[in-house]
Amino acid sequence: MAKNIAIPFKGTAEQEAELRKVIAEHKADKGALMPILQKAQGIYGYLPVEVQKIIATEMDISMEKIYGVVTFYSQFSLYPKGEYTISVCLGTACYVKGSGDIYNKISEVLGIGGGETTADGKFTLVDCRCIGACGLAPVMTINDDVYGRLTVGEIEGILAKYKD
């Protein structure tokens, strides 16, 4: 299991008011938990325990059930994401062209593993399976920027562009 940085929860009163409004709007709907969790993550960027507790209390649902849903679906995150999400394709075409080495180099340079975020909150490293750019293998994205035909030697230079 990945380690993640411990960032104190910094939710605002405005965010909480927005969350409570979303809950109130959907509370009576059967199957409302998923849309509420999605909107909560949109408000906060992730689903910290403090947010889960508000949802549990307002929806009269156990924390265990909420935690189970949040950890089952990959779209949800229990931890804040970095300013830049680095996604390395480990699909077949990219992998045979060396994306595993690219992934390992990024991990080494940043000092984090998959699913982790750097202590400064700048980078989160994740892997994915095929982004549909097999002709550019190996491929990684940093937020909306796509880098193809990568070599291990290019990684430090690419990351340096985002460190400032």
C-alpha cells in the first residue's frame, strides 16, 4: 500500500456549506451516495475522513460503508493529489518500449512510489493502461501535457520544467 503525505485537512466553511447543500439536494434519492461522493471530491479534490464523516452523519450511513465505497472505486482518492499528476502508460505497447524503466526513474527522482505524492505536494505518480497513443510509446502525461517516445535520460529534464 502506498504511503501518502499527511497534509492537515484545510476545508473551508464555504466548502462545507457547498457539501451540505449537495447532500440536502440528493438525500432523498435512492442510490445518492455515489453522486454525493463524486461532488464532494469535486469540492475538496479528495475525500478525507472529515468529509466522509459529514456525509455519513447527514446521510445516516455508516463510516464503514462510505469507506468501502471510496476505497472500492478508483475514481475516489483518500489523499490530496499533487499539483501535477504524472501518469505513465504501462500498457503493452508502452511497456515493451521501456515505460517500466521510465516509471522507475520518475519514482527514483521524486522519491515516491505509485499512488504517492511528494512531500511538497507538487507531484503525484500513477500508472495507467493505454491512453491510445501507442504510436508514441512509451508515453506519459503530466496533467494535460503528453510526452511520447520517451527515454530514461529525458525524465529529469522534463520534471525540472514543473518544479518551479
